Amino acid sequence: MKRINREINIFNLSMLDVMTGALGAVMIVMILLLTQKIGVESMTCQDVKSELITASDELHKTTEELKEAKQELRKYQTRQPETVEKISMMTKAIDATAEKFLEAIKKVSEIKKELFQTPEAMDELIAFKIPHKIVMVIDLSGSMSAENNKYKEDRLSQVKAALKMFIAAMDERYWIDIVFFPAFTENINRNIYPEFVIKPGPGPECRKFELRDEAYDNPNLTCYKYGYLEGRLVNVTSEKDKQGFYNKIACLQPYHDTPTEAVMKFVLGSKTYSDAEGVILFSDGQPDSIRKKIMTKDSLLQSIKKQNTSGKKIFTVGVGTEFRNQEDSDAVDFLKQLARQNEGFYIGF
């Protein structure tokens, strides 16, 4: 009996999903580490130069590996015609992301020239760092699923890959938590990790409503609008700790709307994360309050800025083609302005 070649579909689809997601993750980590001047540290010229050169080499290496993967995929297109369209979409994503890598490499080169152009730079240098106490806020709205956005992009899978790689790279200096929005039971796949429990659970003020959406739509309640993994910043030091986060991240799935206002108010205004220094928001959609014309974009930005009384740096990551291409849309502009007004920066991937 002729052996069925099962490797083709796995390589073309699942493997490429992982590759593009992981590539986006590396981009986030590298850009955060290398292009944001947040603080000043005492470092030797050789230390900084070595780190920058290593990062640049790794970016070049990954880009070359992606080119080889694309060539391999082309071999399979003639043997599996039904996957051509899917492969084409993903290779375009690879091209766009590789361009971002090349931009990052160019930026690294510019930084090296800036740092080493004067003798004085040999002693005290501007270094690059991100806050070590971070809340990562994840959009689980329906459009994060390939079935519910016009580009047919599995956006949440890319974010999951980014989160896992980010956590994997963390050392004992980092304290983190993950907050997700919204937080319906449909946002969690407990078949993957049965121990997962949504925190906080709906209180009596939520359960008194006959329909969950009635509670969700009530502006005076936080019912089903957000949840969190720990409810506090935790020091992720061991592989066991990291695996616990990986298991919970795997359970997250898209469902419902985009209650950005409520989740940002919670993260910035409550005592839960009072010790956090930064927030990274991953999102692909326009906030409910803007889409439903409850607030204007400017009024929502002002409200979030007002809530940020402790001056947390807010970094925003727009997920999907329109964000990567920086299209002229309210969703893209909102994320850009949110970061700009809160001493962070915007990334589209």
C-alpha cells in the first residue's frame, strides 16, 4: 500500500502558523529591548556593543531561515493545490514580518553608530530596557479568530506564541501577570487545561441578570468584561512557573466583543497592579465604547490617561494586517495614541 504523505499539510499549515507567530514574538522582544530608550544604566562600551551585534546576527539568521522555509513550501504547492491559497497568505505574512526584522536590524546599526561615535560614550551610555514589572493585556474578542476577520488571520495564535516566547526569555527580575478581555466561559477552553478557573468569577450582581449580555452591557458593572491568570504580579523564575502560564495561555480563545475601556480602567486604577511599571496591550479591534458611540476616541484616551495616575508606561501591539500596514483606521490610531500619550510605543505585527 502506498504510504500517505501526511507531512505536507502539517508543514504547510500548522508549522508555518507557529513560525510566523514565533517570528512576531521575536520582533516584539527585540524591538522592546533595542529601540526604546527608557532609562540610563552604567554599562561598558564592550557590553553594549556585544549585545547589539549578537541581536543583529540573530535577526539576520532568522530572516535567512524564513527564506529557506518559503522555498520548501513552493515545492509542495504543485503536489497539494488545495493549500496554495493558504500558503500564499502565510508567505505574504512572512514577507511583511521579515521586512520588520530588516528595519529592526537597520535600527540596531543606527544605535551602534550613535553609541560609539564619541570617546565619551566609552564610559556612561544610554541603555535600553523595558519595565520588569509588567501586566500583559490580551484581547480575546471574536475578531482574533481567523473565522471572524476579513484577512482570515489566526491572530490569537500569534499572540500566544509571542507571550510564550516573551515569558521563556524572562529571568528572576521579571514580575508579570496576564489579564484578558472579555471573560466569558466561552473565552476559555478547559478541555486543554481542566484546572483553569476564570478569576474573578461573576458575583451576585452579575448572576441576578437573566441574560449574561445584560450584565455585560451594564456600564456600572464589570461582569464578564475581564479576567486574569493570577490577580497579582508574580515572579516567574522556574520552568514549572513558566509552564503554568503556558498551560493557561493555551486555554484562551476568541469570543464576543472588545471591552478595552473596562480592562484598562481595572489594570490602571485598581490596587491589584499598583506595583506594575508597565502595561503591554495586544489588540486587533476598536474598543466597544468607541464602536457603539458611547465615547469618542479622544474622550476614551483622556479617560485612560486620567486613570493612569501612577504613570505606568503603556505599550500597544496591533495584531493583524491593518495594524502591520498601519492603515488609516480608528482602531490603529487609537493604539498609536494610547501608547504615545503614556510614554510607550506602538508595534504593528
